[in-house]
Amino acid sequence: MHNRQRVFPVLGVLLVLCSCVLWEGEQMPPGTPAPTPTPPQVEEAGSHSPSIQGRLLYARGGNIWLRQGTTAERLTDTGTATQPAWSPDGRQIAFVSRGESYSDIWIMDADGQNAHPVTQNRSPARERTLEYVLSSYWAYQPQWVPPEGEWLVYISHPTPHGSVSEMGVYRIRPDGSDEHRVLLLDGNIESPSWSPDGTFLAFVYMPYATGPQLRYFDPESGRVQALGPDVEGIERYDPAWSPDGQWIAYAARQAGATDLWLMPSPLNPLYEGDWSPARLTDQGRARAPAWAPSGDQIAFIAEEDGSFDLWILYLELVPGQPPRPKQAEKLTSGAQVDATARPSWAP
């Protein structure tokens, strides 16, 4: 990333829930973090926590955790890791590792081994100087490009001379080669999310004049279009495609409350018809949906009793109709998971 002037971005995603703070109270090491040096920590969920199918990644306390059944295993031990994402084949995990005034995209194996950086964003200047800050990059929210996973996309910033700049979408191969910008708009882009077939990229667009809204990008045509209607007074975040590509779950904030909603995707014939979004939760502080591979459950993050925790929403699947919410259960209690890190679910 040495062809871009490095600057410090402002992540608009933090506006969703004002109490979400990245790595609060955490001291970041000046150097690049090393892979996990100690055996992982394993925690067994309480008797009231449901067992899940598949492998669910989430971030907590500056580390990546893996939930299987009722057991959670810590895969990293650096205190600087967040925003994990499974590769399409479920063999690798991309994540963000944060240093002092920069962050990089890393990859590790599914068991947490062989962690290594993909980007090299740390400035060569002397640490804790203005030159160091202004010549360091930030990279966030990695996502593998399906279906083959031959590319990673993430958000980062371009070349303005200033302390704040737009966040755009960048693409890089997992070996760190062929990095280039994919999309940059007049405003911030966040939460990139690919359709399962790799056709469209959904994302959050945060223009300077209005609140956050959903958009999708067609790489073939280069067109950016609205993803569902923009409604005054409603801010929309965190788009997530269902495994079959027919539905998009997202977070919407209105009247001071944030909950999960559902809409047909542009790959669904219903999208061109007359439809209204369906509400999935009513907790008032929910976000970051992640579909189960089976499509009949959604993991999400919600705040209750002063703690952000993992929840699971069970869905009723009805052919030709939107999935219907049944009940939601807590997966963790008092865990203080990273609310800015969307969970990632693999078989």
C-alpha cells in the first residue's frame, strides 16, 4: 500500500450504537503482533446456552473466538485481533490486526495456526511522530470474494492530504499481490458483503449530507444502486446475504432503536415487486447479522444489561416467502463481544 498517502479514518460504523468502542482501554504494541504464542483458551457455555451447528467466529477482548456446539475456543492471543471472516471453503480465516496508528489484514488457518499478514500498513517512519501517523494505513472489515475466494476485499482510504478521508473498497489476493481499489464514493463505505455467487457487493454508504443507507455494486457494469428504499429518519447498516442469495438481513436504526430487518435481495424476483421490509428483532440494540449455512438461523450481536453478547435467531423457512422469525436466544452472557465485528458462520 505504499502508493497511497496514509491517513487516519473515522469509522462511521461506530454511529450505530454510540456505546460501541473499539478495544476500549487496550494498549496496543508498537510492533506487528505475532501468531498465538500460548495454547488457546477454551470455555464451555452455561447450561442455558443453546448448542449451535457449524463453526461461528466472533471477536471478544481483542481476540478471535470460535464457537462450536456449546464450546468457545480462543484462536488468537494478541489482544489486537477483530473482524474475522471465513473463506468460502472454510479452511482459512481473514481478520484485522491493529497496531499503533495502523491496522492490517491477516490470514490464519481454521485452527488459528500459521497467522500471517496480507497487507503491510505500518509506517517506516519513527513511531509516535506526526510523520508516522500520517504515513500509516488502516484496513478494516475483510471479506472473501465468493465463490472461489481468490480475492479479499476490505475497506481502507485513498490519497487525500488530511487527517480524515473517505473509506473505499480495496481488493487484494490472499498472498498480498495485485492490490487495487474497487470502489470509492463521495462519502464513506463500510460493511462490504458479497452475494454468495459473487455477482453483487452490498455495502453501507455514508454520504456527508444524509444518514447511512444500503447500496449494492455491480462490478460488471460498474453501477452503484440503492438497495431497497431510502426512508427519511431510518439509518440502515450491516447487510448480510442469506446462503441462497435470496434475502438480505440488515440493521436499521429509527426512533433511537436498532433492530434487525429482512428484505428480498436483487437476486430475488420479489425485489422488483411490491414489498415491505420485515422486522426480525424487537430488542432495540441489535446489529451485525450473520446467517447460518443452513439459512434457518441468524447470529447477531445485541446489548442487554450493559454487555454486548452473541444471540441466535431461529427462522421459519416458507418456500417463496420471507423467512419468519421465531425466537431469539443468548449464546453468551456478559461476554462483551466486539459489536463492530460481524460474526462469521461456516459449516
